[in-house]
Amino acid sequence: MRQLQRMEQRKLVVREQQAEELTFRLTSLGRLEALGGKDVQARWERPWDGRWRQVLFDLPVAHKRVRLRLWRWLRQNGFGYLQQSVWIHPDPVEEVVGALREFRDDVESFILMEATCCGGYSDMAVVKGAWDFDEINHRYEAHMAKTKLTAGDCKRLTVSPAALSAWLQAERIAWQHALSVDPLLPRRLWPSCYRGEPAWQTRLDAFRALANQIG
């Protein structure tokens, strides 16, 4: 109950009282937290307008801290790395525009552009060059290895709160480890080798099996 109260304070759940029955329901924020911090299905199914947003910069040595902060921000927000000073993303980049408005008039140091492939180059070639899908898939495979459950596994976990808690924690860590390097590109930009969706389905199957065992 104390844990539910803490979740309520964080606006992850809301309580609903009906007659003598008290229930707690996940909020949209709570659902996002339960999903691992990102709604992967919504990200995958978003439309793409066919334009790449490019961040190009050559920040002077005097702005080393800004450069490091920018690199960190780009990685954390799923930008693809083409060169140290050339990064791309399929979505609009209003956030980075605001964050680096101090360079708006210094086009020799920093500029944002929109582009489409030409000259025989393909969007898929851009995807494979900008993101390390070998590493992304390796992390998803590691997650699936931890997450797949047999009927015997479900029975063992559901009769031992300690074992279930340990499994849930390990699964969440493995899932977030994979998400931390996955740009969650729109479906039309997926390379054929992408393992994100099978890992997501494995996750859903495991949770459903546990819920059925408990129910």
C-alpha cells in the first residue's frame, strides 16, 4: 500500500473508489513508465514525411562544453551519427533549435537543414550508416534470452515474490539497455534485420503468461 501511495504521488496511478472496492488505475504517465519510458508502438507507427533533419556543426574549441553537451543530447534523443559533426534524424528538431539558439546566426559553426536522398543514394543506406544495428540487435537478442518464459518458469515465478521481483528487474534493465541505443525509427525505415519488434512481442508474451498464471 505504501508503494501504491508513492506511485500515486508521482502521478503514475489514480485511485478509484466504487462502493467498498478500491482500485488503482495506471495514468498515461504510469503506462509510459510501465512500458520502459518509451511507447515503442507509437514511435514505430508514426508517419514520416521523407525528409532527413541534419545537424551540422563545427563548434570552436572555446565551446568544448557546448559541443560535448550537444553530442550527449543527440545520442540521448536518437540521432544517427554520420560523422562527428554530422548527425541526422527523421523527425523535426524544434528542441535542438531552442537549445542552440545562440548559434542561429553563426552558420559556419552550426546549422540545421532538411534533406532528401538524391544521386542514387537510398534512405536505407542512410539508416544503416547512421545507426549501429548490429549493437541494437545484439541488445534485443540479449533481452529476449532473459525474457522468454516456459510454463514451468511462469509457475516458479508466480509462487515466489522474490523470484518474480528479481525477474521483473532483470527484464526491465535489459529492455531499457536495448532502448537506450535504438532510435525507434518509423516502420518504413526499418532495416530487414531489425529485432526490435520480436523483442517487444516476446516481452508482451511473457507478461501475458505471468498474468494468466496469477489469474
